[in-house]
Amino acid sequence: MMDGLIVKEGVVAKRILIVDDAATVRMYHRGILESAGYAVEEAINGIEALEKSLEAPFDLYVVDVNMPKLNGYGFLSELRRQEIPQQPAIMVSTEAAPGDETAAYRAGANGYLVKPVQPAQLLTYTRLMLGEAIR
Amino acid sequence: MGLVKAKAVATAESAEPIQQQSCQELAAALEDADATVRRHAAQQITSCLDAATMLMSRLKREENTAVREAILNSLLRLHDPSIGSGLADCLRSEDAALRNDVIEAFKQLGGEVKPILRSLLADPDPDVRIFVVNILNSERHPDVEQWLIKVIERDAHVNVCATAVDLLCEVGTEAAINPLLDLKARFVTDAYIQFASDLALKRIRES
């Protein structure tokens, strides 16, 4: 660890927070992102995600919409109000209606993916959001 | 003081005028522009005769989180049979925060809403079916596994099946093995279904 960042073989891995109340979804997204070399942490709802983000902001957020306590829209709205470095967020939802996508962007999302998310799709969005080369 | 149901079993006319006025005032306060007034009314109105109808009507339009929470808490205290169907309507709302709150309320309602949940599993809107499967997450009734198995056997929507598989990872038994294998064959190109089904199968076989 160095200043809260994970170091692997001399390269600082980008930190990504997965926010989803479904354990299986978190495991699935974690597997995809870790296999690409990212350092992944998890939160089970918006409240926990906000707490973790305030401790040490992440480079990217992958956020579900429907969660108990504080949903994805609520989390992103709160995150965007905080005086911390504002990093990109991908909202992931089962809902494909145009209104849902608009609501995500209004809440502060930078990208919107409809489940089921394919591994290549998640990695492409992740690299795009992090300003990395698309492979 | 509100109109107490137990004292007004016969007709509304038998109630004292001052009590009727009190409920009328609360009904008006529930529509007040001030959120604090609405929240207070939502907490107090439960003893009025048509509290469930008034609260449900307000819930569908209420945008203030604290007032919405007060309305849902009051609705849950009423144990009125009409609440389940009213809440089901809210699952179709465009307001994601309202849907989220209603899902959590459904989880607290318990067995009396089971018939409603069962009928909603056949709702034409896949999002409603997904919400219902999420609500089942809180049910620990033996029927839940059978309901989930029927979902993964019959539902054509991949996300409804995916949500059901998430839950089968926790509650699935040997009865779910063949339906999970069939699901994998049905959505053979979907990486998430493959991943979640394999995880559920692993957990069932290890348990």
C-alpha cells in the first residue's frame, strides 16, 4: 500500500469500487476487473459506498441502481456533492427505459450499462472512463 | 385527535363532529405545501377510517423522502388488505427512489402479501418481476425456492432469471440443479447467467 493505492509490480493499480447489493453480481464484476489488473473494493449499498469514498476516493465507481438504504441515484447525487476528487461512475441497471438512463446521468453517472453486462463491455467502459487505451 | 376505527365501526355519521373535523384536518394537512406538516399528518392519520386510501394516494405523489418514510411506516402499521395492491402500483413508478422504498416496505409486510407477489411474478413488465424476485429475497418460506425455480424455467427475460439465480445461490437445494442446468443451456451465450448458475450449482453441491 502507498498513500492508499495498491502497488503491483511497480505499477499503481487503479482503484474501482463496485456498489451492488447482490453478492453474485459483485463477485462477477470483481472477477472481470481484477483479471484486468484493477484493485477492486466492494460496497453493498449507497451508504457503505459513500463512507468508503469519503475515506479514500476511488478512480472509478461501478454502481447498481436498486439497492436498500441508499440506491445508486442517491449515492451518486451525494458523492457529487462532496468536496473530494470527482471520478467517473458507470451505472449498471436492469432497466433499459430511456428515462432510467437520463436519471442516471442527472444523478452524476458518466456511463450507463444495461444488465446482463458482458465482460468485454464492462472492460471497454472501464478503460474508456479511466482514459486508457481500448484493447 | 383522530377518528378511532374501533369507535366508529358502524358509520361515519355516528362519529362526533369534532372527531370528523380532526380527520378532515389531517387529510388536508397531508396535502400541505410544508413537508413537516405532511410528515406529521402521515404519522397521525392512521386512526382515521380511510387512512390507507389517503396515505396511498399521497405516497404516489410524494417526493420528500422523510414524508414518504412516514407514510410507509403508517401504512405498515395499518395491516389493511388493500395496501399490497397499492404498493404494487408503486413498483411501476418512474420514480426510482419510490420503487426502492416500496420494495423495502414489501419486505416488511410478510405473509399477507404472498398472493400479490405471486401474481406479480406474471406481470407483463419485466422490471416489476425483477422487483418481486428481489422482495422474495427477504422471504424465508419453503415456497420461495419453488417460485424461483418456476421463474428460471419459464421467464423469457434474462434479467428476471438472473435475479432469481442470485437468490438461488442462497436458498437453492438439489431441486434447483436441473432447472439451473436447463437455464445455462437456454442462455448459453450470456456470461452472467453462466457465472451465477455455476456458482449456485457449486454451492448446492457443496451444501
